[in-house]
Amino acid sequence: MQVSVDTTSQIERRINVQVPAAEIDEAVAARLKDAAKNVRLDGFRKGKVPMSVIRQRYGSDVRNEVVGEVMRERYVRAITDEKLNPAGFPQIEAKVNEAGKDLEFTAVLEVYPEFELSTIEGTEVERPVVEVTDADVDEMIETLRKQNASWEEVERAAEDGDQVNIDFQGFLGDEPFEGGSAEGHDLVLGSGSFIPGFEDQLQGAKAGEDKVINVTFPEDYQAEQLAGQEATFKVKVNAIKGQALPEVDAAFIEKFGVEGDDVDAFRAEVKKNMTREAGQAVENRVKQQVLESLKQANDIPVPDALVQQEVDGLKRQAAQQFGLGEDFDVSQLPNELFADQARSRVQVGLLLAEVIKVNELEASDDEIKAKVEELAQQYQDPEQVVEYYMGNEQMKTQVKSALLEEKAVDKLLDQATVKDVEMSYQQALAAAQQQPGEEAEEGEDA
């Protein structure tokens, strides 16, 4: 077998392979001979069909089968001998495939990029400094009350935040349009669930009142026949309900895993959870900046095969997130929606892998268990969570990967200049959701 490798780009290789004709022809002949033992054709006894007939009827298919197997086997041998590291499946194509001639084929493949890791020295990273205050706890408890509120009918005009029960019918001019009517619909004013202007015009309405609401559909409205159109809605207000917030009593507190009516214990539990959440937000914000700096310092080529794998994974996540069902064909989702995020994630993954390799980072079983115990604290039965994770190799591997990633980020952070920026609890959570290029202004405001 003769092999040559052409470098067509930083991450693409073209392998040219030549296999002697005798090897292919002998393999084809041997397989046809074996097949002849079991072939049944009219006019011939089993195993007595002449080879000329066998070759004429089955020769082409058998040769294609043999050539396919040989190309796959020789491709694997070639990448092993040439010490190539494929980043996906190759495109294999036969160039010469004729009896009596040497088989010639090419395999085009992407390989993992080889690069020398650049440091992020000189990078400034803003690290939020957060203290969860009593006022933050008060606000969180109020949020929890609203999340567990009930609706009670009120005898007053509708206000922002109220739930109104309405019948409505929409018109374009004098003609009602499809999908523009409903009866007994509950709508929370200020929720933004209806087109702009609709909810605002219901504020001040009273139960039993008829209203005429004029709105304009947005230009990018999903129903093309309505986009940009002026519409009129005839609305009847059936009832108005206001939020009834629960008292912070034993029944309310028990919903959050705190027994009895000890409000101080409940506040301490809420603060502990908020402090943990704030810590995670700080870690995420710092990590975002570090990884963005790493990407900017190392503009490496990214194999398309890995990007496509990541795109497919993001599609599955999106389908699950939006409840599209297990039978949903994720190929219906356009690649363009996920391509940039996928490429970024692959680049970061390759760079972090190199950081881990260069610094010889490891994660021991004790470290993995300690991390699992830390994660388990947010569950009601931490011991059960720890037992489940430590008894599942796949889950342990995921935790190990996360732990190594944390160590890699810490190594990179040592190269950067860290600037502490005081932030409130809410500012820290918001900052963790921002893109890296947005942190400066928010940090200055803080």
C-alpha cells in the first residue's frame, strides 16, 4: 500500500492511497468462490453454477463490497501510521476502481488543530463583589409570595398586574379575522402576552364593561396577513381579579423545606440560597470574561465536523426546552440559528483542553466527591444525590469535566489582572447573563 498525505489547510488533510490490483482481485475472486458454494440458479444444482456465470451476475456487487471494506480498513491504517487525529468522518472517494488496475482512492478529513497556546496576560477581568442584604432577602420573599399568590375577584377598576377575564373579537375594518376571538380568556395586565397597546387600554376597565380597543400589529408579527395591520377589538370585561399574597406563615414556609413557623430560620435559608446563587453568578461572570479573552488570544481554526455535532446538540436542547416532543425532527430547525454559538463552544472546548493538557491538570476521586457534595446542597436530600452521582460513571465523568474546566479557568485567571467591582445581588445576576463586551458599562454603573 502506498500512502501520501497532502495538507490542504490548517485542519484539512487529503490522504492518497494506492492498493495493488492483485490484492483486490484476489479478494474478489475468493469471495465469489465462497458465494458460489451457496448460489442457487435455475438449471444448476447448488454449488455447481459455473464461475463465469457467478462472476457475470455477482462480480460487480462483490467488487464494490470488497473495495468499500478495503478503503475503510486502509484509511484507518493510514491515519494510524501517519499519526493523524481526525475530527469527524472522512469523505472517501475511489479514483481508480477497475479489475486489473491498482485501486486508488482519496480520503479528505478534518483534523484537530495543532497550536501553541497564547496567554491572556494583560487582560483585565472584573470580578463582582456581592453582599446579600436584608433588603435583598425581603425582596426575594416578596417575589416568592407573588409566585405563590392566588387570584381573588375585586370590585374596582382594573390595574396593572390584575387578571382580567374577557371575551373579545378582532376586526380588520369591518371584517372579523381568523384567530382573533376568544371567550372567557384570562389576561394578566402588564404581562406583555398580547400585542402592544392592548393591555394598556384595559387598565381602568370595570367588570361588565364593553370596550373598543384599537391596536396596530407589529411589522414582524408571525401571522403575515396581520403584520403591520390596524385592528379593532371588541372586548367585554367579565371579571377582574387581584393578587392575594399568602402570609409568611407555617404553611408558606413549609413549601420551601423549612418546618414550623420560624420566620428567622426561613429568612436564613432564603439568604443561604441567594448567597449560593450570587456566588455562582460571580463565577459565571468571571468565567465568561476569561474564556472570551482566551478566544481572542487564540484565534484557532475550528473543524466544521465538530461544529455540526455541537449544532445538532443545541437543536436537541432547544427542542426539549420548548417541549417539541421526542418525535420532533430537529433537522427542521435551521443550522444558522445555532452556528455561531456552536462554533464558539467548540473553540472554547479545544482551548480549554489544551490548557488542561499543558498544565497537566487532574481531578482526584476525593475532589470529584467534594464537588458532588457541594452541588448536592441545593437538593432536599443531599446524601441521596451524592450516592447517585458517585455510583454513576457517566455522571462522575461530567462532574470531573466541570471540575477540570474550573481548574483551567483558575489557571488562566492567574494570568489576568482582576478588578473587584461592588455590585448588588440583582446587578450580579444580571451581569452573569450579559455578553463579555457589555460588562464595562454595567461595572462602572455599579
